[in-house]
Amino acid sequence: MKPIWYSKDISIDQLNEYGANTMGEHIGIEFTEIGADYLRAMMPVDKRTKQPYGLLHGGASAALAETIGSVASALIINPEKQICVGLEINANHIRGVKEGYVHAIAKPLHIGGTTHVWDIRITDDEHKLVCVSRLTVAILKKVFAEQQS
């Protein structure tokens, strides 16, 4: 399969460096694999990502999903001409997790000129489904985005 990424030489180390000083770094998101048409990351289930009952917080799952999907979109676009921003996210929380890590994989459902739609599956260390998310990302011309700020 031909890779979908704009940059063919991006590394896991570069992706993890890109997340420095962001929410992703704060909650421990770490990218682990770049495939031809998917991206994988993991996140610890610890005091940063749990809710008061000791379970993984649904918002942490949503943050993981939005992070991995947004980064995947950023890897597809030409960064000299475009930016990408989250437009809509949903998440269905299937199973609680109390410890260990959760693992996310983002695969494209649609890669268009103005939107990308990602299917993100989050599983626990035993590969049991924890959360299913769909993220829609808007692709904007860089000039337009700079004018809006």
C-alpha cells in the first residue's frame, strides 16, 4: 500500500518532539507507530488521566483521539500551504480501565481537500475495546488561517 503521508521521512521521535509543551505531553501521550495509512499512540492510565472513581476519564480518551487524529491530518497536508484544525469529535466509551495504558489507532475514513474524517479505536493492554471515536478535521489554507488570528 502506498503511504498517505505528505512527508515520507517523518519519524516517531519527531512526532513525540512535536508534542512538547502541549496537552498531549502533559497527559503522557506517546506516538508508537506510523503505518502506510494509520498512526498509533498510547497514553498511561494514571493520576493525570483518571476520574474520581479511579477509571480512565472519558475526556482523556477524547483528548487522545483528537491528538492522534489531528496529528495524522497534519501529516497528510502540505504544511507550507495548509493547516488543520478539529471540527467535530464524538466518543463512545465502551469499557472502563483502571491501570496500565490505552492504545489508539487512527485510520482515515475520508481524506478530502477540505476535510478529513478519522476512525480512532482505543484499546486497553489486553486489546479490549475501550472507546470508539470519530474525528472530523477541517483543512484550511494557511493564508486564510493567518488572517483570522
